[in-house]
Amino acid sequence: MKKRLIVLLLTLVFAAGAIWAGFSYYTFGSRTIYTESTAHLVEIFHQANQALHNLVSISWSHMRMWAPYLETAPSEADIQAYVNQAQEESNFTDFYFISRNGEYLTLEGQRGYLDLRDQLADLILEKQPVVACSVIPDKPEILVFAIPAAQGRYRDFDYEAIAITFNNSDLVDALKISAFDGQASTFAVLPDGRIVVDNGNEDLKDIHNFFALLEKSESLTGAEISDLHEAFLTGDSGAMVFDINGRPYYLVYESANFQGWTVLGVVPTDVVNASMSKLQSTTMIVVSGIAIGLAVMLLLFVIQQNRQKLRRKDHELLARDELFSKLSVNVDDVFLMLDAQSLRVDYVSPNIEKLLGIPEAQVREDVHVLERLVSQNGTTYILNWLPYILPGEQMEWDRECIHQLSGETIWFHVVAFCSDIQGEKKFILDMSDRTGDKKIHQALEDAVNAAENASRAKTIFLNNISHDIRTPMNAIIGFTNIALKQDPKPEVRSCLHKIRNSSEHLLTLINDVLDISRIESGKIKFAPLPVDITAVADTVLSIMHGFLSDRNITFRTSLAVPETPYVLADSIRIREVLVNILGNAVKFTEDGGSITFEASYHPGGDDRHIMVRYRVTDTGVGMSEEYVKHIFDEFSQEETGARTHYKGTGLGMAITKRYVDLMGGTISVESKKGQGSTFTVELPVEGTDEIKIQAQDHPAAKTYLLGVKILLAEDNDLNAEIAMVQLEELGIQVTRAADGNEAVKIFTENPPDTFDMIMMDIMMPALNGYDATAAIRNMPDRPDARRIPIIAMTANAFAEDVQASLDAGMNGHLSKPIVLEEIVKVIVRNLNS
Amino acid sequence: MKKLLCLLFAVSMSATLLGGCAGRRNTTEQPDNGGKEGKIAISMYMWDRSMFKELTPWLEQKFPEIEFTFVQSYNTMEYYKDLLARGEPMPDIITCRRFSLNDASPLAQHLMDLSQTEVAGTFYSSYLEVNRENSGAIRWLPMCAEVDSIMANKDLFDQYNIPLPTNYAEFLAAINAFEALGIKGFQTDWKYDYTCLETMQGCAIPELMSLEGTKWRMEYESETANNQVGLDDQVWPKVFEKYAQFLTDVHFQPDDEELAFHPVTQPYLDGQTAMIRATAAMAESFTEEEGITSVILPYFGETSQDNWVLTYPMCQLAVSRRVEKDEAKKNAVMEVLMAIFSEEGQKAVAAGASVLSYNKEVSISPSPALQYAQDCIDSNHLYMRLASTEVFAISQDVAHKMMRGEYDARGAYEDFNAQLINYVNPESEEVLFTQENAYSNDFGVHGSAAASSLMNTLRAANGEQIAIGYASVVSSPIFAGDYTMQQIQWVMTYKNDAYRGEYTGAEIRRIMDWLVNVKEDGSNPIRHRNQMPVTSGLEYTVIETERGKFTLGDITVNGKPLEDDTVYTVLLVGADTYLEHPTFCNCPMPEDLKAKREDQYIDNYTNYDCITDALAITKQLLEPTEYVTILQDK
């Protein structure tokens, strides 16, 4: 491309140089021709002017000679003879005797008046010779040469001057030019351009004023004509070119030196320049011939070079063609090239029959046959999309086809390109056989689907298990607590306590099993929120005080103060980790022992992070080195009889480890059998702003619930009864609905603000809790429907269940079995918010 | 663009007319260069109505692509000076017979230098040099020469066997011979300034053409405002001596100085006068039309070799310098000039009369009327009269005083000389009235506002119900401002007659038919749109059937239908000769209508009197009305 540009530029430079040289030569030649021609013309017309001048001089000389003779001539006959002889020599037209008053007398005695105007006085009074234009009726305009003479008398005519006259036409002979084949014109003009002697040729006949003629010239400006007028007035000489009817003429002008006349020579330039123009044109032709010869040689050289290049290129093309042919036969891609205008098939790779089962010739005949391969009805034809592809762009499709010979389903990935090939638009289609890939992909997809189905089944199973176990557990624990409040007999109380403890253990076991299961299935996510990290420790310590209330264990704390307590952390998970570790410490430390809890804060990996370190040290039973290695394994418990002594599921530390991992932290343990254990937890947390923490605080204000009205939606009678008993014990007025529909109906039928809160079970017949909530929230004419707190109270206890409740428009979530303290907290929080 | 120009032109025309009817303005406007239908418009002012005889129709026929506006103006440079003084632009082509470089010098800056034109090149140099200014410019081109000398009734000479004179003595002998027979030997219309000027110069041409005479004349024609040239004291005393002798020799009688044209020509035609002063054209006319063989004799000298004929250019022609600004118009005007000064053009100007050409390549054969002046022509004894405005006026004044015996030759010379040095135009100063409204003389679809104003004024002043002008009767726009007597006289075209009569409506329709419709033999009373009749108290419609040919339509009287049987008093103003003469329009007024026309309003009543008297009553040229509506035939 660059080379071509250089060649083009060089060609242009050469051409421009050639044109410039030609133009310069032409200009130089024209200027030289003009100079030479005008010099030549000036010389010729100067001679003509000289002839006129000579005529005038001779006339004056003759008349001066005649005057003395006329004065002394013996007779009129002698005078006549003398003048007639002079007329033959000088060729004048007439001879006149002139009187004082301008009257004339010819030799033949004809009289008349010769109008010399003011020159008569010069002639008669001033005794000066004069030349004047005059006219006598019915005669051509005449030029009068008159000289004063001594007073004389001829035929009784008193004269004081004599004159000869020339018809203007007689003067033409003096100005005649024999050169230029009669195409030269000569004129004598007055300063205002009026022609007094007209020797114009055919082209310049019947003109009376030379300036009027020049005004028709397109090549002369008004200023140039004015300059010429000035030159005539001042008697200057010169030459110029003008044109008449598009034909250029040379004009040479020279003062005649009498009467203000100027002699003009006018010749067509082509006549004057004929020989020089021929020389110039011949030279131009020769030079042009040489230049053309050189150009032809250059052209032949360039053609030769191009041929060699083309040969090399052909070779390359053949090689590429061979390569492409081999490729196109052996690859699983069909290539087509289509003309964009007509969709005519310019090329189709020969493997099309193998891959698609259609003969190549059939495709060449009509490319639309490809669209018949598509196995699914309604699939958009690719050919219809092609016009929308712009040059340089491409479109892609996946197509399921039927092999036309085998009838097998085959899959193709089709890529269509649009290319501009030397101004012609082409579509190139690459139909890549992806049947193998498609089959592998299909198998993988099936496997994934199976795995996902299994996972979904497991989740559903766990959810169902959780829900179905919690529901009866709720009844067991609930009614046990109710029974305990009935002041039973000691034996019964003991039994009830055992039932409750067993139930709670069972519940813990269930919760742990579900938690570990959910962690493994990735259901539990790490959700850091802005918190005061010191408050987390405080909460844990308050829980620990409950654990230690009936134990004789020394509990020490060491709580450092962090530089910035506000961090992003999952406080629930941290709390669970610490409660788990501290709970084990309490559980495995005998009375009289001690437990130490330390919280410290250290710089993190960057300015934004800090490392929170918790350390729990006890003087409990400790663990063997072998067990410490498996302490975080599921269901691991040291076979020391502790299992029976210290009740547990064997999942607590496994869950703790999973939580710490989830938060990106580490947990380590040091223990010696019989001496105690030390658990160290390190968690990286990111600092945050205080204001974000404050926004989350909703301190409870109302703690007295007497008279609060709650609509309870619960289909299970037992659970409903437990809930009503517990709520009514708090002084709350409870209205029960047996399902979602009834809940909506009761809310609708009661006046606005009848209820302070709705507690909504989720899994109910007829209308579930989510839909019932939506129905209430969307009541158009009940302003309280949007603001009344709705709390989910359900055996669905997982975090996603909590989120689902909130998404359905509820304000809180209580999981069964119901813990009274939790109920109170939730009610208070929502009534105050 | 041309359509837009035409539209603007039409709008401005309409606005001018409507404005002219009701408005007031200080100046009037000439039409611009854009003619109708994109034609080049050329305005040409004619010194005399005779130019309309053959020249204007010939020009319109020869140049159909040019829109000519021909206006009859006045034969004096003062007229054009007045136009310029009123703020009017110089018309494109102007003509004037009374000419001298002195008179024309104030116009020089408004006129084009023609010295470098092709048309000037067609002149014999010696004739053109007369008009060359000191600056070298030539602004005036002389039209062919008219011969104005002594006309003799050859039939009368033959009848009484009295030889035609060849010298002054024979001239006197012939006079005496005729008077012995009771026939006046020589008489002329001494009333007119041109007669006084020509006879005064004609009787002493050898003196005036002597070395001293020509030298003085060149000095006089080159005079400037600061260098007034008086009469030469060698030549001119002889001129007055010869003139005094001439008056005596032709038996001038007391009160002859009041003789006008008709009182002189009629006795000549009746064979009661043998010789009068006249032009060659008139000699031919009398010969052909009156059957009186008339020939031109020269002004006689002592011998036949001293005889001269008096000549003058039929008119001088100049071109406005404004024309130079428009190349296309300039070219068109030059073509028109070339045509006018061609042989064919000069014949059209001469309208068949004998003239002498100043141009090369133009050959006009002299008529038989000039056969007795041929020697003078051949010997170049052609005297061109000295014709400046002041010489005309002073010649009349001094000659009349000589005729009345107030001056002898010496006294005449001295008075003439004194007046020439201190010439004051007697009619140029006194303001007679102040015109309030200006009216254009542009001719539109509703006629000319200026012509209508004039005709309304004449009708009002004369108390007639209807006034009909045969053609456009104004020679210039009507200006707002002061009017002197001279300016008043210039308002109305020269040489009009005024009549009154009582005509029925049907007869008025016939009058209008006479003035408008093309006659069966093709004679057309309207040779140019400006010659459309001008009416007052009467409105009419015409349809232009083809260029320059019209058909009369509806006629109303003050907006009401013309009643055929109702008798109306009518004022008729116009030139009978022009309309009726075969060589002009050839449209004679029907005899019965002519018979009902009362005698000329007052004997020798001129258009000067007519307009002067009218203005004495109205004190204003009245508002114009839309007297005509010109429709185009579809």
C-alpha cells in the first residue's frame, strides 16, 4: 500500500514536472514569439509610416518649389502645364489656389469654398503651412496641404495660398503592406480613434472608430484602452495584442508626426506567428515524443515488474488454494462464500456432502437448500440475517440439523462474516460441526442436572425434617413448660424436667445436625455487618454468666480496647463460635476450676483491617494429643467416658471450625490431658464507620405487653394452643385464625387498628403465610394493612427462611420451638419500631 | 430575476400612478432601465413632433427588442437644463435643433463623450470638429442638414416670364418685376426669431464666411462665462448694413414684422407672393401637395459665385451619461444611433425631404427643389447658421426694432453687441405660480398622470363637460415647485390647436373611434403608446390587439355610461396636421364632426395661450384621474 502510494506520488510529481516544463517552454516560446513578432511588425509598419511621411515631405517640398514659379509664370497655360507635371510626379488629387476668405479655384477654373476652419487664419495671417481634413460635397474626404504664397492672381482670382489635396483613399497606397498575404491592415487614426485613412482588410472592413472596435475585444480592459488613447494623444509608439470575435491580432502603433495622426498596423497573430509557431509546435511535438517514449519505456518496465510480482502472487495463491482445499476436505467445517447482492454461491467447500449430506452442486445451484436442513420448525433462516451484517462484522448462530443422508441429528455452529473484496461485498459462512461437542456437553449437563436434583432433594428433605421435627418438639417443650407451671408433684416435676432436658438435647442435636448439613451444602453464607466488636464479647459474656450461675468456676476476663471498635463482622457466627468454645470449657471444667476469656485486637494485613483474637483457657479435663488432631471432625468425641458424662452431639467443634473458616479466620487448640485446654480464634475484620452501627440500633422501649392485641395464624392446634397460653400469660389478647384465608378475613372484617400485630405461620393449608401477608399488605382501603407488624412464627428455621419471610413483606421471624424470651423481644421491638 | 424586476416595475408604476392621483411628492421618476417583458427601455426626447412622422415608427419596427418611450420635448437647451434643475435624470437620448456649444455646455457633464464611438467615426471629420469641446470630447452629433433659404414659386416666374435670379441684382429685379404686376416679390414670417436670424445672416454670408467672419465665429463659439465675446467690429457692421438694405430692397412694410406662417404661406400658395423664406422640405411639400412648383434659391451675393445657401442640422443628438453605466443599454443605444445616422435612418428623419448628410457612405439624392441651389452645394457654399439661444432672441429683438425703424444699421449693431455681451433670458425668473403636487409623465395602463392633470386643468378652466386631447399633450413631468412663464409653456407640447364644440354622446364615441381605432386602410392614429388620447371628464377602455394597435372599448362620463343622445360640451386639444396628414397618421377627422367644431377657440390661439390662460384660473395643475384602462387582448 505504502509502495503504491510512493509510486503514485512519484508519477504525479513526474507528471507535474512534465506539465510545468511544457508550460514553461510554451510560455517562454510564446513570449519569444511575441517579442520577435512585434519587433518585426514594428519595423514593417514603421516603413509604411515612413512612406506616408515621405509623401508628406515630398508634397511640402514640391509646393515650396512651385510657389516662386507660380508668381513668375508667364501665362496660365504655363502654370497649368507645370502643375499637371507635378501632379504626375506627386500623385496628389487636386491643386487649389486659395483666397484670403477660404475660397478656392482649381486650374480648370472651378470655384468653391474650402473649409479649413481655424487653420485658414494660420495660413493667411500667420503665413504657416497647414494640413487639414476637409470635405467638399459629393467628394471623398480630403487631406489638404496648403502653404501661403505671395499674393497672386489666376483667372481673375486673387489668391494668397496654394494647396494640394489627397483623397484619403490615395494615402492608402502609402500605407499598403505587401507582407502577410494581404491580411495586414493599416490605418491612420485621429487621437480619438476615428479612422481617417482606412486600409483595412476583409476582416476589418467598415469600421469607423478603432476604439469602438477595441471595446468589442474580450482580452482588453477599459484601462488598457484608455492607456492606448493616452498613447495616441502623446504620440507614443508600441505594440499589443487584442482579439475580435475570438481571433487575436497584433496591433502596432506609431505616431505619424502630423495632424495628431497615429498609424496603426493590425495583423492576425496566427499569420504573423505562422513560421515561429510551427517551430514551436514542432519542438513541442519532438520533446513530447521523447517524453512519451521515455514514459512508454518506464511503463513497460513497470509492467514487467508487475508481471513478476503477479507470477509470485499466483504461485502463493495456488499454494494457499491447495492448503485450503486439503483443510476444507479434512476439517469438520463447511465453508461457503456468497455474493452479497444475489446470494450466488461463489465457493463451497467439497466436504459439504460428507458433513451435511447435500451434494456440492445442489448448494451451488441454490444456497437456500441449506435452510431445509434445520430440524426445528420456526428457526430463523440464517440467510435472512445476512443483509444485516456490515463489512468487517460477523454474526453467529447454533443450528440443529438433520444429516440429509443418514438422517442423524447434527449440530453446527455457524459464523457469518461480511467482507468487502475490492468493492464487492461477500458473505463468508463457516459451518462448524459441533455434534461431538454437543454430545459431551449434553452428558455433562445431564450429570449437573442430576446433581442439582439430588442437592435440591436433600435440601427439601432437610427442610422437611427440620420442620416436621420442630413442630412436635415445639409441642413437647411447650406443654412441658406449661405443665411445670402447674405446680406438679415432685415426682412429676422430676419427670417433666427430664422430659424438658431430653427435648432440649434432642433439639440441640437436631440443630447441630442440620447446621453441619447446611454448612456442607453451602447454604450458610458469611454475612458481615457493621458491629461494635467489643459488644460481641459483652454479649457472649452475658450468656456465659447464665452458664456459670449454678457452677463454682472462677471466670476471668481480659478485654482489650481496640483503636476502632467498629468493624464489619458476622456477630452471630462469632457469638456462636465463642459460646460453643466457652460452653465446652464450662462443660469440661470441674467446679473449683477456672476459665479465662481474653479478647485482643491486632493490626491486620492493611490499614483497613484488624485481627481480632479470642483466647479461652480452662483448667478442665483436657484432651489427649491424638484427639486434639480430630477435635474438629464431625461426631468426634474422646472415648473417655466423657460422652456419657458430658452430653454432646460431637458436632459442636466441627461447626465452630466451619464458621471460623467461613469468616476467613483460624482456630487452634492446645490441650493437655488433665490440665486443661486453650482455644485461640483469630478473625480478620474490616474497619467501618460508627454511623452505620448506630443506624441499626433499635432499642426496646416497651416491655409491658398488657392489652396488646395479636392475630395469630396457626393451623396446628397444639402449636396454636401453646402460643396462645404463652402470649396470654403476658397479658396479650390473642385472636386465632386457622389458616391464611381466615387470617385475611378476620383482619378485613375488623376495623382498622384492631390488632397491634399479626403472628403468621408459614406452612398452612388453603393460603400459606407468604400469600396471606401479601393479601393484607395489598388491601387498598386499609391504611393499617401496610404498617401492621407481621411476624413469621414457623418451624422453618433456616436463614433463607428468614429472608423469605422478610421478602414476603413480614417484619420478623420466630422459629419454633418457641422460646418465650424471643417472642417478647420480637413483639417489643416491632411494636416500638 | 427579470420577472421580479418586471413585478417591481409594475408595482412602482401602479404606485406612481395612484400616488400621482392622490399624493404629493417633490419629484417624479423616470422609468428605470428595465423595460417591459425584459426589454431594454430607451427614452428619447424629440425636439419636434415631426420626428414622429417617420423616425419613431421606423425605430420601433427596426428594434422590436427595445421598449422606446418617445416624448415630444422642446427645441431649446433650456428645456433640458430645466429638467436637470428639477432633479430629473437626463433622458437616454435627447435632440435639439437650436444648438451651440455655448448653450450646450451646462449639459456636458450629463452627456456621454461620443468621440470614440463607431457612430462618430461615420461623420466627415470637418463637420464633427465643429462640435468638439476644448477637452476633446464630442457630445453632440449633427443630424442631416436642412437647407433653409429663399423659396420661389417657379410657376409664377414662368407665368410672367420673369427669369429666376442668379445674383442679388437679379433678385431685386425680380421683386420689382413682380411688384409691378401687383404680386409681392418677397415676403416672409418676420414674426419668428428664426426668420429674423436667418434673413439677417443670410443676406451677409460672404462677410460672415470671410476670414475675419469665421475667425470671430470660432471665438464666439469658444466663449466662456467669464469671457463673453461681442460682435466683431469689422464683419458685423457690414452685416447690419446689408440687412438694412435687404429690408429696404424687399420692400418691407410697417407691421410686416408681425407676419406669422399662415399669413405668409397662403398668399404664396395663392400666387400673390413670389418668394418667401422656407426650407427645401417645404418647397418639396408645396410642389407635391399643393401643386405649386417651388424651388430653393440661395441667399444672393453680388455675383453668382457669392451666392450661399443657409443650412443647419435638422437637429443635434446627444446621449445621457447614465447610459454608460449599463453595458447592455449602452450597446443598444449605440445600435440605435448607428441606425439613425445610417442612410435609411436619415431618410426617416428627413421624412422624404431634401437634406444634406454629414456622414460618409450616406447618399441622399437632392430633390428638384434644390436644382437652383446646386451650384452652391457643389462649390460648398453651405453656410451653417449661428444658432445659439441668445442669438435667436437678440436677432428677433434687434431685427424687429430695425423693421420698426427704431434702429439704423449702426444702432442695430451696437444694440445687438450690447445684448450679446450681457444677455439675460427675459422669461427665466418671474414665478407665476407654485405647483403643490408632482405628477409623472410615465405612461402606464391608466395613461399618464401628468397628461391627465393638464387635461383636467384645461377642462376646468374652460368650463367644458369633457376635454379630449388628441395625444399625450405634456412634454415633461409636472413638478412640485415654482413655475415661471417659460416653464409653464414647456408643460404642454408645442404646436397644438384648441377647439370647442357641442357633440352628442354618439358623436363623442365617433371622435374617440377616430382617435383610437386602426382604420380600414391600416392607418393608425396611435403610432406609439404615448399618443393615446388624453381625456378629462370621460373615461375609456382600449384593448391592445397587437403591439401598438388598439381597439376602443367602453366609454363612461364621470363613471356613468355615455348617453348617445345627450349633448355634451367638449374641448378638443391637439394637432390636426399630425393626425390628418397623409405622411403622418393619415387619419382625417370625419367631416361632419369637424364641421361641428367651432372655429379655433381664439384666432392664433396657441398652446402657450391655452395653458397660460387655464392656469390663470386654476392656479394649479389639477389632480390627475384614471382616464384610460388598457387591456391586453388574450
